[in-house]
Amino acid sequence: MELEKNIPEGWVETSIGELAELLTDYVANGSFASLKENVTYLRGGEGYARLIRLADHNKNYKGEAVFVNEHSYMFLKKSKLYPGDLIISNVGEYSGTLFRAPNLDIPMTLGPNSILMKFGESDDYMFYFLQGRVGKHLINTVKSGSANPKFNKTEFKKIEFIIPPISEQKAIAKVLTAFDDKIELLQAQNKTLETMAQTIFKEWFGKYQIGDELPEGWRVGEFGEVIEFINGYAFKSKDLSKEPIDNAYKVFKMGDINKGGGFKPGKTKGYYPKSMSTKLNKYILKNGDLLMSMTDMKDAISLLGHTALMIYEDEYIVNQRVGLIRAQNDLNIQYPYLYLLTNNDDFIAGIRAAANSGVQVNLSTQGIKETEFIIADKETNKAFNNVVMPLFEKRKANSQMIKELKKTRDTLLPKLMSGQVRVNNIKQTANA
């Protein structure tokens, strides 16, 4: 095997097959007929063992968990999972995606179209190696097909690479885990902060419905009274790059909005040159802008009407079928209120009532602006903003820190994995 002319001291050449045991999903445990006879799927949050799929790795997944009964679990004994086990998806759009079994205190078993990888003491190191630039490139070399990509397990086993001794593997994993632990802590804080803001919103405004007797100075109005609304720009596909390019805006699309509301930074799949944006200033996003999904599928509505809150300045430009909403009123209504309102169940129900019906459901600018809601008096709006704005500012600061931590981690990862930076004899400082 010839990989590197200058292998770092103490590192060795190996392959996936030499290092790991690979176990394919439960189809390998028997024929499809025997699976049908012996495996029963259960939904509704009950069952002996949890079926772990790629969807369950997505923290924003809103679908039901899938379970199996005890007989099914024992039949699928080769597919037993334990917290932290490494799994790689091997079929479909997300073929080659790496994830770990969650930390659950119930039995777990591997879902379909996945491979369980057992690297022993090297599990933590290989989790990071396969997510790095080199690891992703190697995984892509064993994928085939475009419409429905498939991961070739046999070729995957042949992948060759260099690896440090186990002591250095653990040191490298410790450094990278420190970054991920800090990122996870900040993400949990942000979730708590948003939950607090939503709770405050409901306490202040949720007890009143349209048709109720309202406090003095409160009234029913239309959404268009308190906002500026701009439809996203219709870019030509030939002008967009799918890969990052210098001096370009990230294109904000519906895919950047979480199901149920919220912003998914880091999911950008389109870039537009700033040199072509001189006449598109109104579409360039500012901190505090809201981005609303204006299209969804009728049989699976989850995004329609929900918004994401932009926390960056002059980094994104908005695409068509996304509505840009900016606070514009003299009622002291600012972006925290608008964000909480547009992701509130009652408002979502009202805005969706104005959508057209068809295979694809769409919101119109007029329908959005005419959606009714209860408008409080100026003093109440001001007081509310004073209470919740600090929560949003803290979320923003946390998000900026998460961005920097990810950037540092991703810069450090390939250097650690190549031996360019050695950690086996240095003090760990990632928590500083």
C-alpha cells in the first residue's frame, strides 16, 4: 500500500476493512420473507426497542419514532446498537452520511439502509476522520449513481489511509470532542432561551383570541400594518454556484428554515456573486430579518408560514418563494415579537387558511398581509420587547460563538488527521 512518502512518526498504513467490523442493516439477518414474519414495527412512542434511522439523527425531525417488539429485537440480534455506535447511511440522497447512535436508556436496533461500523478503541477517532475533508472524499469515491446514490460496502472496506497510535487517536478525539461539547452546550442554551421567549409570549398574548373582549387599547389588525414584506428574488440557476466562491452571498432558500420555524445556518447550497448584486440591495439580509416559507406540499405541510430569524449581517441574499419580513410600524413591535408570532400555532393556522389548495400549497403576498392578529397597545409592546430582547441577543451571541467554534474545529481537524499538528505531547486547551 502506498499512501504517503512522509508518514508521521508512529503512524501506520491501514484500511477500513483491516480496522473495522462492518455490519449491514437488518436485511442481512435473514431473507425479506423471514423479516416480514419476524419483525413488527410499532409507532406511537411504545415498543421494546427503538429503531435508529438517519431521520432520528436530525434534531429537527418532527416525525414519529419507530419501535420493534422484543421478539423482533432478538431476531435482529446482529443489529443491536449501543450509545455512540458509529453508523453510516448507504442508500439514497444521504448515502455516506455518518452519525452516532443516540444516548438512550432503552434497547436500540439498526434501521434500514445503514451500516454499523465497529472500530473498537478507534471509534471516536474514526468518527472525526470520516467527517473530515479526506474522509468525505474517500467516502465519495465508493458511491455510485446520481438519482439514487448507493454506497459500496465492499469498496469501502478497501479504503486506505494512515492512522496514529491509539494514544494519539484518543488525544485528537479529546480535542475535537471538547469543541463539540461546547457547541452542543450553546445549542442547548439557545433552545432553552427560545422556549423561555415562547412561554413569555404565550403568557402575555396567548390568552386572547380574535372575537374575545380585549384590554383597553388592544385591537384586531392585519399583519401588513406592522411589517414591510418583500418577495425573494428569482435568481437564474446558471448564475448560482453550488460550491462556496469568493466574494459571494449565500442564497437563503426554504431549506434554510427549520420545520416548525427557526434558522438552519450552515445548510447553504447556493452562492451568488456580489458583483452581480449591485441592484439587489433590498434582498440582502440584515440581522433581525424574518424569512417566511411561502410554499409547501399539501400532503406534508410543515414549513408553510413558519419563519427563520436572520442573525447575520450582509451574508445572505433571499431567494424566491421565501418572503422577507421586516418590522415597520410605530407600535413598538420589533423582530422578537414578529418571530414568536409567526411561529405561533394560532397565527400559522390563520395564515394557512389563506393559502391556495393543490398538490403544492402556496401563500400569496396579499394573503400574508391580510392575516389577522391581535395588536396590543404601544406600552405593552414596548414592555414585552424589553423583556424578550435580551434573550434574543444572548441567542445571537451564542450562535456567533458556535460559528467560530465550528470554524476553528474544522480548520484544526485536517491538520490533526494528517499529523501536521501533533497533540500526543501537548496540553489539551480546547476547553479554554
